[in-house]
Amino acid sequence: MGLTHSSTGKEISDIGLTVKKQSPQDMCIAIAGNPNVGKSTVFNALTGMNQHTGNWPGKTVTNAQGYLLIDGETYVLVDIPGTYSLLAHSPEEEVARNFICFGEPDAVILVCDATCLERNLNLVLQTIEITSKVIVCVNLMDEAAKKHIKINCKKLSSELGVPVVPTVARKKKSLEALKKTIAYVTHNENGTKPVQTKYCPEIEKAIEILQPCVEKKTSGRINSRWLSLRLLDFDESMRDEIVSFFGEDISQDEEIKQAMEKALSLLSDGGKDKDDLCGLIISTLVGESAKIAQKSVIYEKKDYDKTDRKLDRLFTGRLSAYPIMFLLLLFIFWLTINGANYPSSLLSEFLFYIQDKLLLLFDYLNAPKWLSGALILGAYRMLAWVVSVMLPPMAIFFPLFTLLEDSGYLPRVAYNLDKPFKKCKTCGKQALTMCMGFGCNAAGVVGCRIIDSKRERIIAMITNSFVPCNGRFPILIAVIGMFFVGSSAKIFSSISAAFILTLLIISGILLTFLISRILSSTVFAGVPSSFTLELPPYRRPQIGKVLVRSIFDRTLFVLGRAAAVSAPAGVIIWILANTEVNDVTLLSHFSGFLDPFAKIMGLDGIILMAFILGFPASETVIPIMLMAYMSQGMLIEYESLAELKNMLVSNGWTISTALCTMIFTMFHWPCSTTVLTIKKESKSFLVTALSVLIPTVTGIVLCIAVNAAFRIFL
Amino acid sequence: MNGIKSLCDMTPGEHARICCICPDADNKHIKRRMLDLGMINDTEIECVGKSPGGDPKAFLIRGAVIALRSEDSSAVFIRTKS
């Protein structure tokens, strides 16, 4: 299959960038910058929105839009994926370039990292070649101060010719000056006078020849100097953009064609190879950035990054890296399991108390039996299950994970795991998408956009569901709690529970490697592509903010989505359980039909049915299972895991059932949202089908094997 | 001692300057990516560490730490400082 780097791109670069203005007078502001400089934090602070943030490059791969009101005027802010350069090569960099170049924003805010300004200036210089409406926002000033890096913003501003605003985006107050500058730049036509980078004489001569023709043809719609440069250094990926912007391919214009020929021959006469023109241009820009940085940045301490390097030696050391990863995983799971136990039973006690009261109320109102059944025993009870089983682990796991994300540890995981991934002919960044998969597989699949090579990206998408998302996670925790450790809350049992969970996750990771390897040498054959990953400085996470943000933004959001699915699912289950055909309920028909096959896999018909009906949202699998068991006669209420276990055991559960259920939880089809996302991202039926088939077949095979092993040896 | 060698042969703690980036014909785009990261001729570069498997290695380039695989960094030639 000819999936090479050069065929990457076009398909997903069209991730719809339409600016949603509330009224035609609204101004459009793009927020651009290098990856991981705090663009989303600036965006959130300005718009009051809650775009997800985190300390790792490539976190924002979609374009968020929000509104900002300054002095009664509305500004539409567009959060653009991070990019190192506008001479783009990866899909998300193309999005950024196309928006800044052809989206005609009223101003561009370039967010820069104060601790690494020089590198950021390259993008600034490239942007001010296109538009004069640029505001440089030097973010993370507090981090720079901590590292004794001093930035002279006045000097920087005079060197660049555009306003420079220092900010600490985490502190909203520091953004007032930025707001004022936005208003100033958008209202003063000549408010900024950006300096132009001068290239070597040959290039300047070539521009001189071409620019007048381009100016004439485009009548000032776009910066003619910049466009001339791009035409000289012709980039295939820009042709379509130029055509759709001007309505024609201006490089085919007779006059421009002639000027081009003249300019190019001049270049080759001067010994400048056309193929190397781009390299020459970038080199000049980088050199210029270095000069400007030298004038405006002072490093007061030579070894300002000493702590980061020490931490790196620990987290990526030859001997310490993997044990630390393992222990961190173990610790997070232990906290989650241990912490979730008590609130979980408290919640269910409360919610089922309400259920009894609701039943009484319906009785009192003389409501028909089917109504109270469908609404309370169906919808409400399902909801109560989802909330009490799912909420506590999520509310603990999400904040812990967000802390890790903020700290800058995740890129180190990708760094540590790159070698094994390379062995599987894929990309270390797949580790980042797997981490996102812990939160939500659909998010993990979207996150795969950070992987440049299409082949590697598709493999990462297909294998993403080998990491259990938060919907499946509590299933594992509940089953481990019931069957593999004592029900007592002793410290030893919770550690062993966490240990089992960690082993399961690691088996998922190992299978990811295996499947990636197999895919890399069969369907998606190819060699590993190049890999550049920035390891950002460690940052101390803001614990308070993380708690609030992760609980309100992520936990409640995910829970809301699960609830929206589970209430109707509850009604359906209740109807299935209470409609009889030939004296047997529909539910029994269904589960009875699945039973023979499920038995081979070490499950039973009801478990398999729960997984099938749980396709819209994995959160509902356990509740569906429990309701189905209950509807078969014994109606107990959930008061403790021990009681739950008794019910499952009386329905024929054994250790091997529990183990097979856990395996099938880890490895089965992804939920409907994930499948749809894969379809959307890959635009390929084959990829979508594989991403459903591969985990399903893996799960079925593993379950059958484990079940057979139990039968034979025990 | 001033020796020219490949970037992938640098060991943690070593300082050097970039002489040239000459990738194979089928890996041309890596040069562009490296240029974007500020790796032009005569750029100072320091190897700050290697991953547990020995590859990729991490390099300090213009204030940022960038991890590069040996396949890619072997295309970069450097002059080590004594």
C-alpha cells in the first residue's frame, strides 16, 4: 500500500475552518504559535471557555472558537493547532498556514514561550511577512522568571516592529494589556510596522522581478512579497489553496510565468539551487531570530534548566524509566480503586433510597405499573447504576491524570517508548494517543493527528481501543474488587487490586505493540518515518485548578454523555425484560440465543448481550448486565460489592467468568462514538472495519483460550 | 580535539556545532523539519540525554529539548568542541 509521508495530508487538512461570526462586523483573531506554548490557556483566559489544556506538544489538533468582548465589540478567537513553521508539511501545520495566509484574520496573536523565545521567533518572522496585523504575546513569563531568563519586551517590539505583550496566561489579570493591544491593532490601520527579513542579494533580486507582476495580478489582496517568495519556492500543497483563494492558478498567468522564469534563471546564475531555496529562506529566518533574541533576551543563569535535566535523568534513565512508569501507573490505579470504594457505596445507598421513594410516589399517584416500571425500574435505575459505579473512579482518575498531563511527564513516556514503537515500525507519539485513550478512545483517535505519517497514524487509530477508556475502566475495577481481592478495604487488598489492573493495562500495551507490528508488516506495510518530539520543561501543575477543571469539564461532561445514553437504554432493557413472547421474555430470548457462543468464551449470554447493548456507551455495560440478572427473578439492592458478588455467583459466575469478562472488557469493539470518529478521521471503510474487527477477534480468541485453559487445568 | 562526526554518535553532555544536514534522498522532509526547529549550520547543539533504549536521544537546540531518532540524526554532521 503506497502510504508514504508524501501522500499524507490533504485528506484531513480540511478539518472545517469556518469562522462562526455572530455578526458581520465581528473581527476574527487567530491565536497561533509553536506547539505547547500555552495557546489554549491564552484562548481560555480570553474567551472564558474551557478548552482542554496540558503540557505536551500537539494537544490541540482541532480548531476551537470563542468570543471575546472588548469595549462592546465582539472578536471571534480561533485557537489554531501549534506549528513550528508556516512552510508546512504536516496536516495540522497546513491548517495553521492556510488560516493565517488565506483565512484573512483581522489580527494574529502569536503566542511565544518566554523560556524558549529564540525558537519561537522563527514563526513570528514568517508571520509578519504575510500580515502586519500581528501581536506577539510572550507567555509563560513566570516560568522564565523562575529560570532567571529576562526578556526585554520593548526592545523585542522595536526589533520586530509589532506590539509585544508579556503575559502569564494562567493568571487572567495579566491579559488586560493583551486585550487593549488587540483593540489597538485591529483599529489602527498603520499601528504596526513589521520589519521585513532581508534575504541574500540573489533572492532579493528575484523577488524584485516577480513582485510587481504578482502585485498587479492580486491587486493587494495578499502580501505580494510573501506570495512571490512562495511562488519561487513552489510548494505543491499550496496550489489548491491559491486556486481556491484567487479563483485561478495565478502561477499559470503568462506575465507571472515569464517573470518566474527570469527570476529562477537569475537564482541559478547566482549559484542558488532552486531545490535548496526553502532551506536558504529558513536559514536566514533562523539566523535573524537568533540575532533578535540575542538583543532582547538575557539568560542570567547558565544552568537554568538544571532541574529539568535532573528530572529527565530520573524519568528517562536507563534503569529507572520503566520501573517509574510502572509504579506511577500502579499508584494512580491504587488511589482510584481505594478512593472510589467508599463514595461509590454511599452514592448508591442514596440513589436507591430515592428510587424507593419515587416508587412510593408513583404508587400514591396511581400511575400505571408499566409507566413506573419503565421510568423508575428502567431509566432511573440504570442512571443510578451508572452514576454510582462510574462517577467515583472517574472523579479520582481524571484529576490524577490531568496532573500528570500538566506536569510534562507524558512526552517523556513517548520518548521512553519510542524504541519499542520503532521496532514495531510505528511512532513513539502513539504513546501520547494511548494516554489520551485512557480518557476517551474517541479523543485518542482524534489525537492521532499529531502523528505525521499516515500509515503510522492509521495504526495508532486501529489500536487505540486496546487502552481501556474511562467507560470500561470502572468495569475492570468492579470485577477485580469482587473476584480477585477480598472485599475488605485493607491496604494489601487494594494494592493487589491495583497490581492486577496494572498488569491488565500492560497486557493491553503489549498487545498494542504486537498488533502494530503485525499491521506494519502486512496491511500497512512500510518503514518508520522520521520522528521529532519536543520534551517541554516540567511545570508544577496548579492542583486547585486541575481539580476543578477536570471534575467539571471532563468528569461531568463524560458522565452527562453516559447518562444521556443510559436512561433510554434503561427503558429498552426494562421493556425487553417485561415483554413476553411464548412465555419467555425478549431478554431471555436474546441472551439465550447468545448463550452457547458466550459459554465457549467463558462468559454467559447476558454478559455478551450487555456488551452488545453497551455499544453506544461502554459505561452502560455493567448496569445492563446487572439489570438483566435482576430481571430474572432475584431483586436485590446494591449495598456492597460483596452482595453484588453473591448475586453474580448465584448466576453462575466463577473466577474464570470474571477473568474472561475483564479480558473482553479490555478487548472488544470500540464504542459507537469511537467507531464514528475513526470513520471520520480515516475516511476509510477498511480502517474502520479493521478497528472493530481486530480488537473483537483478539478478545474472542483470548477469552476462548483462557476459558479452555481453566477447563483443562483447573 | 576537533572532530567531525554524526549527531547520532554524540554522547550525553557533549557540546557541538552543526556543520551540515545531508539526509538521504528519500528522507528529504526531515531536513525541513530540522530547519524549522532552528537547526541551521553553525547552530550550537548539546546532547542532554538518551532514552532507556539508547535511542532516541535528546538534544538541546536553541533553548528547547528535542528528541531525535538515530535514523534522522545520522543525517546531521557536527563538529565537537574540545
